[in-house]
Amino acid sequence: MKIPTLYMETTTIPSAKTASEIIGVLARSGATQINSSYQNGKLIGIRWCFLVRGVETIFQMPVRIEPVTMLLKRAGRLPKSDPEKAERVAWRQLLRWIEAQACLIETGMVDQAEPFTAYAIDPRTNQTLFQLWTNQLALPAPEQQ
């Protein structure tokens, strides 16, 4: 089965440049603070704050490179000569998604935090709301008496 070309697969724009573009979009959308998250010296995500009903709320957007890597490998389109390709594609896809959300914010169709709610951080657990929600779904059913 032929795997179709991934969205943004042909990008040559470095990940660091794309991350800085994302920061610009978030700043224009009303972010009050923006931080980069690193692991082993690699940029792995961005955290930012929006004021939500007067409360500074932290959001965390990871970039998940591994699924893009696996798809490109399976399709035979991740050359050994270009190990950064999956990273560039993943960051570029994330930028396009955030730009789309920013358009909804700019037109007033949504509140600035609304499209990113799943990525809001619960300060008690340091987990995103999505993580908390999925953890609740994974709980065993209560025992019946």
C-alpha cells in the first residue's frame, strides 16, 4: 500500500525557525508568557500562558516526531542523509494547526484559550486536561455490590 505524501512533507525550513514562527503566532494571539521545552538538548515543545477569565493559565503543546518518523520510514521517504526531515515536518504541521486556531481567535469565533483547552495544564498534577481526561477513562469500572 502506497502511503500518500504527508502534509508539509517537502518542507526544508529548519525546526528552530518554525518554532520561532509558532512563538510569534501565539504572541499575536495574546500569550502573556512563552517558554520552550527541551529534552536532551532537543526542542520538544512549547509552553505558554493565556489569561483565562483573569487567571493565568499554562498550556503545553508537544511536538510528536516519532509518529511522523514511523510514517516516513514505512513509506521509504526518510533518507539517512536527512535525519532531521521528520522533525521539520512535525514542527511545520504544528505551525499550520496553530495558525488555523489563531485565525479563529482573530475573527472572534472562539475565545483565545478555547482551541487549546486540551493542552491546558492542571497545576496540581502538571498534566494536560487531555491527559487527565484519558486517565479517567482508563480507570477500572467500580465494583458492583
